[in-house]
Amino acid sequence: MNTLLVASEVKKTFIMHMRGGVELPVVANVSFSLKAGSCAVLGGPSGVGKSSILKMLYGNYGTDSGQILVQHHGRHIDVASASPRTVLEIRRDTIGYVSQFLRAVPRVSALDVAAEPLLIRGVAQETAHERARELFAELNLPEKLWSLPPATFSGGEQQRVNIARGFITDHPILLLDEPTASLDAANREVVISLIARKKAEGAALLGIFHDQDVRTAVADDVIDVSAFAAGKSAA
Amino acid sequence: MSHSDTLEALAAAGIPAPVKPLLSVEGLTRVYGKRIGCADVSFDLWPGEVLAIVGESGSGKTTLLNCISSRLTPTCGTVHYRMRDGASADFYKMAEAERRYLMRTDWGFVHQNPIDGLRMTVSAGANVGERLMAVGNRHYGNIRNTAIEWLSRVEIDEDRVDDQPRTFSGGMRQRLQIARNLVTEPRLVFMDEPTGGLDVSVQARLLDLLRGLVSDLGLAVIVVTHDLAVARLLSDRMIVMKEGRVIEAGLTDRVLDDPRAPYTQLLVSSILQV
């Protein structure tokens, strides 16, 4: 199978200058790969560094060392050392990300929030909105909310806007940070089927799921993050 | 193989020619006697990219903005700008007239205080139309129509076109200043604290408007702000300044979510949560 992303020996430490420069090791020796058409799940207890790994893959967190090679437009690019411009391009075309929380922008409607990743790739507004409406309907987001800014939505409603935004494109790699955390059973099922569809289309997915049922339903591979605990790096 | 041959080969292979920076700033320094305004600042800005320069008052961010936009002459360093014909020109080696023409047409400058960027005693329509006349438009009807179109783009009612901006609210004045700057379809716009001094709700509206215009027009923007939330909302990349020097630079969300420099960590941790 086609490997779309390879992380090798990635290390991350936070240095807290506000607290006298104390070093907070997060993960070390993170090594794994993601294959087209499959979904890997990051496992391990809270605080072990699962979200930090997703954020490093997305270029949202820096890395201390190691490589994150991504197949981008037919070339291999190291996200960890890529220029900001390249990272933005990778986000636009190659790596999608569904965050845990929606960062609401004042006055921007749910429809525009979800359609934005298509709009920045030059898709016509009408097509992008149509696609967003389809996803909203599939995710059972009440139609009266579509044209409103999501700032005042409930947690579950905001999350569905976020999911629509993440799934609207055909990014070959998709990162999911607890996309089902505040959803009811019916909508969790919708997300499971969306993930299955992405796999069938040949995307490589990497997710964090606290919900055991969802994890069982989607995971082809479990990556145990406690094996990358920073203290173990010397071993 | 010459450069143009290489480009042709790339084009033949279906690979688009690499986009070159619109603006290249190198080693830009401005000293005031013994004091440093800004020191050794270098960066590239690409077409359509929004760069935020952040830091507290006195960090040199406005000095830097003024040095790049020729409102202040740098002590040393260079600013190269890619003209519409694709040639790169050393900004401070251009003839004064050429530089002025560039600033009137290809560049915009949005001041923190709209009074500095508007003519308060002529009508709103004339404020917008004046920039059009500067680039050679002479047809009164066309100028007026374009002005009205731009007023509506910045959400100012058509029936205010003949009013003077001194009768406008702060938020309206700022939106008018933006229309005046964008009407000539510049490629590069400088903004100095564009939302400073506005109410929060007015600020949100302005930010949303700016976001839309920047992406619709594919503008390259350099925005100076002390407000990290404004930087997050508007910019792709960010430069953090302290005492005239760049202490951290990178992707905006990387700098804000994973700040490295002690000073950036202090700035980020000082944001009030609502």
C-alpha cells in the first residue's frame, strides 16, 4: 500500500520560560507511517502527547528533532523543517485537520466556515456551499443554523461544523482530534461512515478517539503513544 | 541552461514557474542617534500573503513598517519590490517620482487613525475617487460609480457618498479609509493597528470585512498590531519584535500555540481569556 506520511524519531519538549525555563518533555522517538486507504488511531492515556503529535504533523507545533515526511504533490516534504509558506500549501492541498474545538470567527456563517477549505482552493462559492449543505444535512445539523455564525452553537453543533469543514475536501491525509467527543450516538455513526468513505477513497487517516466503540469501528492500526513517552527515549 | 530555458522546461513538464516574493526586506535597520528603532530585520513577503508584525509599544514595529513603506528612510538595509512587469526594483534606489507613483497606485497604507489617511473636509465619494484620479481616471460618472461600489463593499450606504467623513463614526471612517486604499487595486497594503481605538463589536465587523477583502483581492498585507487576536484572525505568518529586533518568526498559529522565545511566551500568556 502507498505510504503517504512517515514520522521518524520525532521529539518534542516544551520549555516554559515563564516558570524559570523548566523543561517539559512531551514525546521522543515518535516513529510511524500512515498508509493510503487506512485509519490509524493514537492510543494511550490522557496527557501522553497524542494531540501534540497531531499538531506537529499539521505544523501547528514545532519539533525539536526528527522528520515528518509527507507526500505532497508527488514529492516528499519534511513538515518539521518546511517553510511557513510550504506548510500552508500542504494544509491547503494535502493534510486536513479536524480540531477538537472550533475557533469561531465573528460574523462568519457556519456555511462559510465549512466551505472555506474549498474556497481557498479556488472552488466556486456555489459548489462549495452546496457541498457544505450536503455534509450539514448528513450530520443532522438543523437547517436554521446554517446561515448563522457558530459562536453561539452548542458544543455538539460546533463540532459538526468542524467535521464538515474537515471532510469537505479530498485531502489525501486527514488528522482527527476527538471528532466524536461531544456527539450523540446517531451522529457518531455518521462520523464513522464518513471515515469509512474517506478510507474507500484512498485517504490516510490518523485520529484520537476516546470512544471505544468508534475506535473499534474505524481503526486498522493502533499506535501506542506511551511507547514514545519522553522518559523512555534513552532506552 | 539559462534561467528562461529552465522555466520553459518546467512549464513543459507541467510544473508552474516558482512564484517569486513580492517584497524582500534585508538587513533593514533604523537608528535614532544612539537608540535603535529597528535592527537587522529581514523577511520575504509573497503575493497574497498576510504578515503580522507584533510586539508591545516601543518594540519598533511601527518604525519597521514606516521604513518598508518609505515613510521613513532606513539607516541601512534594502527593500526590493517586484514590479508589475516582474522585474525586481531596489525601492530606495528608485527615482522619487517612481516611488511616489508606486505608493499611489500599487500600494496602500491604512493608518490607525483614519484622520491621517482621509481628507476630512471633502466628501466620502471624493476620498475614494481621488485615488482613482491619481491613476489617470478622468470620467466623472465612472469615478462616482466606482466610488459608490466601493462604499457598498465596505458597508457604507450609498446615500452617504456626498457626506464628509467628519460626520462618520470611527468604524465608518476606518472602512472608508480602507475603500480609499483598495480602490486602485493595490498589490501590497500596509496597515498600522487598523482596529486600534474601535469598540469590540465594531472591531469584529472590520476584521471580518478585512479578511474577506484580503482573500477576494489576493492582497499581500503587512499589518502591525499589538493585538494577538487580530494577528491570529488576519495573518498567515507572524514576526514578533522586541527592542527593535525580531525575536521569533513563523507560521501565525505555530508562534501563538507553541511560542519558543521567552518574550513570545510572556505575550501569549498575557492574553485575557473571555
